Amino acid sequence: MAHGKHFTQEELTERLVIPQKIRRTIYGAIGLGLVLLIFGLLTAKAPSGHVDHDTHDTHSALVDNSSLHKTGGQDHDQHEDKEHGHDDHGEHAEEAHGGGHGHGPQHTITKYTSFFANFLLNNLYFLTLAMGAMFFVAVHQIGNSGWHTAIKRVPEAFTMWLPVAIVGLAVVAIFGNQLYDWLAVPEGADALIDKKRAYLNLTGWVIRGIIFLGGWYLAARVLRRFSLREDELGGVSFFKKSNGVAAGFIVFFGFTYVLFSIDWVKSLEPHWFSTMFGVYFFAGTMATVSAVMGLFVHFLRRLGYMAYVNDAHVHDLFKYAFGFSIFWGYIFIAQYLLIWYSNLPEETMYYDTRFEYYHFWFGLKITLCFIVPFLGFMTRNAKRIPKMFVPIGILMICGHWVDLFLMIMPGSVGEHWHFGLTEIGMFVTFAGLFALVVLTVMSKANMVARNHPYLEESVHHSTGAV
Amino acid sequence: MGHHVSPIRQQWVTNTDYYAQITEDISRPIEAKPNLRWIAAFALSFLVLMLFVGAVTWTIWEGIGTWGLNKTVGWAFDITNFVFWVGIGHAGTLISAVLLLFRQAWRNSINRATEAMTIFAVICAGMFPIIHMGRPWLGLWFLPLPNTRGSLWVNFNSPLLWDVFAISTYFSVSLVFWYLGMMPDFGSIRDRMKRQGMKIGSKIFALLAMGWDGSNRTWSRYELVSLVLAALATPLVLSVHSIVSMDFATSVIPGWHTTIFPPYFVAGAIFSGFGMVQTLLIVQRYVYKHENYITLDHMESIAKIVIATGSLVGLAYMTEFFIAWYSGSIWERYIFINRAFGPYWWAYWIMFSCNVITPQIFWFKKIRRNMVITFIISIFINIGMWFERFVIIVTSLHRDFLPSSWAMYTPSWVEASILAGSFGLFFTFYFLFAKFLPTINMFEVKTLLHHPKQPKHTFEVGEAN
């Protein structure tokens, strides 16, 4: 452990030079991803209306369940329902929702819908990494944290992904009517959506998007500029100025991240509502970004950089991953339990769709987002030994993808989800781009905030016995 | 953090140079005779406690009919007080467990008093479900005990039963944590009393210290147990108020059934707990002259937590309001409009202004360091958080689904006395604690002393490269 070792200013001055091998691997990954993506697109078929009988039965049973509830029926056995669950599900759904429309999206699902949904998913995935990193930087700034100083440039570099995310989401916005019912369905066709049009309308959505993303990017730029100027000029004035920006950002972030999650994710199913949604989105964000930062720091150390970062830093990052995945589990179960317990059809429909067509994914999500990190990161050593934290971290990364998949697909493609070359290819392409952007940004500045007032504490960081 | 401390790092205890000084400052009030101010304060709280005893006796003697409840509003003051006191009981464990895990050194001066506050607040909270039963001698029926009552058994589907488990677990762990943390200090006091020839006192503290000998082995066990308890207590900070929120959120009553309730209640509980911490610590540091230990910097940190949690609560209020509109559900929309502009509008706006608007003035450093203003705001927070629960509970109930069942609720003098009296119960405990037990964690404050004056740095802050 580096505890006790002193680092000279020379040792604290290092620039990242992306090794050719790594650069080639990243380009290769992007290329491979694109090939898979294009191949997947070429072989894609328009979704057929066919639903196999098993799922149809369950579907009707569940819809029956909620419609019965509405008409006063309460305690009944689901198996019983299965027996007479062969009616056309559309009718039941109509009763159940009162809004006049059944399960699944109302917009036309073409063979490109799932492509756009997937594109949205990946944009959101990496946006959550950037925003989680931004929150991390801001909170540690105002919390007077010392330990994170040595690794601070990593989350800072993550936030510089935001411009790419902005472009990506702009593309999504252009093709918004492929995904969002409230953009696709004309006024007057759906009474429930019409009630929300004061908020869910194209102009408002775009303006809000510009304000949210613009505000976040502005804050990220300012914090990064202060941090880089501090490298050159030293002193504590940049540190002090950053406090104000970070505090302001956190307040702005709190309100906007909730609305952002409604605008871009929850409104995919515009009939459904849940006050918890923003918190849930945030919990997943933080759990994933902690794991990704931990893996990134580990990766840079493997490349021979960041000698001043020790196991304690990695340990603390994975403590966050552990803690936030428990927090995710808590938020997930709180939302799920309350909806299940009250059994109101306007709320349960969200899980109905997921149980019907996404049963496997639902179980996978809980396993990867909660059970794996919870059991995996329980011990101290698991957060320090690469053999443990690398696989667990990778599983968490997959878990967040599944989590977003479950948030996005049912509202955009309904039962016609697709997992194959397109999905893998797109994720690999995005991941390659993300790595390229982050590494390039890192190579543009010193690897460590070398004049940060808490740096000395950080390079001697130790978690002690635990 | 080791020995490498940044020159700009906040030092928490700066006006004390010697360990012995700390022991002396904290232990002296325990050994001395109670002063007049303490006697007066204790007598007053005991008097208020008698009001509690009287009102509760009357309730049990005469029945719940002495309260202002009616068929529509069947839950009001009692459950409001319950949730209020449980909420107060949240800051202590947050400070002792969560801040320990986050390596926040400033918790060392304030953890003891806030943990005590937690325990007394939970005791107060626990009274209310028992009182509301009307037949408290059947209180044992809360527990799933084997019995001869046939099919009469606790209802595991009910969040009210989950409360019993959640709160009793929380209470036990908090109590053990609190007691364990005092053992080294009990040891010190025992030894001091022995030296001063205080026979009875030293015997009592010898019993309490459970043979604490200050050896390496004892300390290493102590630290291990503390960490394990901190890890156990951390999820409890979240679970208790989450379960309490489910008393409401599992229902189908608009205004009660909303998914954000668990984390929102937790944020509110921490907020109200810290409000009470401000109230108590400002008094304590003044009365006991603990300004060197509970410094303005400590009070400033607490104020920052108050802004953060107050704003989170505000975010939750707005989210609820917005989603009520967004849901398109007429019941949801109605209940929220009714909350803010219906007959109980005043309660809503007391809640909103006390909880969301007032704490915002803590954004100014001057105000965070001004104890008079902080004290006033902390009282506002206590009031606001009590009203939050009142608003949630009463406004959601008073306009029933059938307009013919609409009703208003006014508390009777008995309920008002129980609420007032519960403060008597709380402060009686608190003053006993403040007199007879060490109010500041002596050995943990000692760890904050004696940092090297100027650590050896490889660079100087402010120096270019």
C-alpha cells in the first residue's frame, strides 16, 4: 500500500498517452460493433402480431385480475383465471385502464422502432454514467472530501461525454414519434394522454431537454475548467469557487434529473405514473457509475498510471457500488411492493407488461442489479481484489443495461422486444466511443489534480481496518 | 486520513490542548450536585410529564371517545405524534452510524447526545400505538406469541405489524450502540470517582462500565463491535421510516398511496431529527459551556444537512404535486388541490413554509453561525415536520369518497395534552441523561486533538507548481 510514501511534484505530473494497443482495441470494438449493428439491421424483420399462447394466457389472466379488481372482485386465485383467460385481451385492457387503450404502445411498430429504442437506451446508459460522475464530483466537492482527489480526473472525464449524449438525444428527439406514444398519437385519440398534453408536448419536451442538458453541461464545463486552471495556477481560490458551482449544480440536478427521467423514460408509457421513478433512475445511475469508475481506475493502474492511487481508493469506489446497489434494491422493492400491495390497475399495468413479455429480463435485472453486488461485494477483500471486483463490476454494468432495457422496451416496442446482434453491436459501439472520449479527455490534462488542496490527504488515503 | 492533513482541512476541536481538560469538562457536571438551572428545567419537564400521565390516564379510563376523532377521520393526532417522534429518532443513528461510515470527524462531539435523543424519541413514539389501542393491557397482542386465543393471531400482511418489528429492532440496536459507546467513558468516570472517594457513584459506574479496562484487547474488540453495529444500523436508518410510511402508502387512499413515500419519509425524518438536534445542542452547548466541543463549525455542518434534507423534502412535495397532476387521476388531482387550498390550507402552508422555505436561509454562512437564528429556525422545523404528518394524515381522510361522509377534525383537549405532555416525557429523559451521563463522547473527541501543527508537505498550497 502506498500509505506513508511521499510523492514528489514530478511523480504527480503525468499525462496519459493512450497506448496503441488500447487505441486499436477500441477502434476494433467500435468497428465490430458497427458491423454487428448493420448486419443486425439488415436481417431485422418487421415484428409480426403473433403472440404465443402461453404468454397470451398469462396476459389475459393478469389483465383479468386488474379489471376484476376494478369492478370490486378482490380475492381470487390467478390459476382460476388462467382457465378462462382466453378472451381477447384488448377488451379487457380497455376496461382496466379506463383510458380506452390497452397494453403496449399505440404507435406503429416498424422494424426500425426497436432500433430507435435501442439507440435511446444506449444514449441514456452513457448519459447516466456522465451524470452520475458529475454528481459524484459535485457531492465530494461540497462535502470537503479528501480521499477522492487522486481519482477525481476520472469522473471529470466521464462528464465530458455529455456533448455526445446531447447529440444522441437530439437524434432521438427527431425520431421521437417512433417511440413516444404522446408524440405519435394525435390529439383527441387518447383521453388520458390529452390530460397530460400541457406537459407532454413536443415544444415543452425540447425546451426542457435543452435547459436540462445545457445546464448540466455548463456546470460540468465550469467545474472542469476550475479544476484544470488550479493545476496551472495553484491556490485555493478555484477550490472555493468550485464549492458554489457544485452546490448550485446539486440543487439544479435534483429537480431536473427527476423531470428528465419522466421526459425521456417514464413518458414512454404515458398512462403510467409513479412518484418514485426519478429516485429509481438516480439509484441505478449511482450504482453503475461507481462500479464503472472503480473499473476505470483499476484499468489505468494496470496500464502503469496513477501510482499515487492505492487499493483504498478502489475499495471506497466499490463500497459505493455496494451501497448504491443496496439503495437501488431498496428503491426497487419500495416502488414494487407499494404498487403490488395496493393493486390499482392504473399502476399495476406497468408490471403486468413486464411480467408477461419480459419475465426472464425481470429476474435477470434483480439478480444483476441487486443480488450479485450485494452478495459479491459484501466482504472487504472483494472490493480490493481484481479477481473479485472485475467480474462483479462487469455484471453490474450488464445489470444497468437490463434495467434500462426494462424501462424502455415495453413502452416503445411492447411485446416485440429483440435481443441479438443489433443490441450487442450498438452497446459495443457506444462503449468504445465512451472509452475513446474519456481516455482522450484524460490525455488532455494532468492525470491528477496536482494542486488540489486535499491531494496530500488523498495520496495517503487508507481505509484502515475496514 | 492518517497523519496527512490538508492545511485547509477543518479542525473541529481547537480550543482544548489536553486530554485531561476534556475529561474534566465532561465529567464535572456528573460528579457535581445539580445546579439550580438544571433543577428548574427538570422540574418543569416533570410537570409536563405529569400532564401526559394525566391525559393518558383519562384516555384509558374513559376511552378513545375523549378524542376528537370521528368516523371519517379515524386517525389523526395520535398517529401524527407517533410518526413525528419516530422521525425525531432518526438523526441519532444517522450521525452515529452513517457518518461513521463516511468518516465524518465532526460526529464525534455530537453523537452521544443525538443518540440519547433518538432513544428517548423512540420511547415517546412507542407510547402512541399503545395508547391508541384503548386497552393497553392487551399490548402483548402486538407480538406473534403462542396463545390460547384460537385463530386470533397477528396480521403479517399489515404494515402496522411491520412497524412493531421495525421500531423494536431499531430501538434495540440504537440502545446497544449508545450504551456500547458510553462504556469507555463510564470507565473513565468510575476511575475519577474512585479517586475522589465517591463510593456510591464509583460503584454505579463500575457496574455500568462492565469491567472496562482500557487494554488493547478491549479496545480492539470495542472497535470491531462498533463497526459491525454501524453496518447493522445503517440500513435501519432507512428501514424504520420506510416501514412507517407504508402504514399509509400500502393503502388505496389518494394522498397516502404514492410510491415515493419510503425515501421521502426517510429524508423528512432525518430533516426533523436534525431540527431537533439543533434545538437541543444549542441549549446544551450554552448551558454546559460546551462551546469548545460543539463548536460553531459543528452547528454549521448540521445546518448544511438541514438545507440538504429540507430541500429533498421540498423536492418530494413538488414531485407528489406534479405527479398527482400528471397521473390524470381525478382523485389524486383533487386531494392535492384540496390539501393546498381546501379547508386545511393553513396546515399545508405552515408545513411548506417551515420545511422548505425557512431552511433555505441556511445558505448564508452568517446565519449558519448565528445561534439565535438557528435556534428559531430549528423550532420552525419541528413545527413544520409535525404539521407535515398532520397534513398527510388528516387532509387525505377528511374528504371521504362519499361527500355525505365529509367531516372536519378538531383535536380535543385530551389529545392536545397528550402531545404537549409527550414533550415532558422526552425532556424528562433528556435532562436525566444530561445530568447523570457523559453528554459528549470523551474518548472520541480526544482522537481529534493533537494533529501535527504543520504536516510535512511535498508542496505548499498556494504555491504554483
